[in-house]
Amino acid sequence: MITVHLYYTGKNVNAKRFAEEMEVSGTADAIRAEEGNLGYEYYQPLNDPETILLIDRWADQPAIDAHHASPMMAVVADLRERYDLHMKAERLVSDDLKTDERFLRK
């Protein structure tokens, strides 16, 4: 699994407005329905009202590549431009190690 953290930052709560429009318009749901998408959720840091975090999870690189080649990317790019957002990305690749299991309360 590949997880991408995308930090959208703007002014005047534009990042939040962007995320709300992604949800209300159905664009986020369309991305969630793409083959290989394992999760697509927006969060807001409590200490930064101008940033929205997208946690975007994919089965593998071919699924991400297909998403990037899809018509959805033009929609997302247009919204990013409209809301004048800047981005930072972190890419995480999951492993099958269970070394952290002992720290999790279930």
C-alpha cells in the first residue's frame, strides 16, 4: 500500500472550502471509487486553520498512475487553482512488519 499525505494550504480558509467542494461535488467520492483507491479522507490540524491534510491511500503505484491519468486530476487541478492552494506532499510505503503492534491499544 502507498499512502500520500497532501497538505493543502491557502488563505481565508480556502483549503477548507476546497475540501468541502471536493466532498459536496462528488469528486472525492468519484476518486474513492477508482480502482485501487483504499482511502481518501480530509482532516484539519487543530493548530492550523489554513491547512487541510488529505490522506490518500492506494493499493500500488499502477493505481496511482491510473488516477493521475484520469479526468479527475483536471477537476482537482482546477479547484486547487481556483482556491489558490499550495501543496506539500509526503509519500509513505507500507511494510508488513508488525513491530509497532505492541504499542497499539485495541
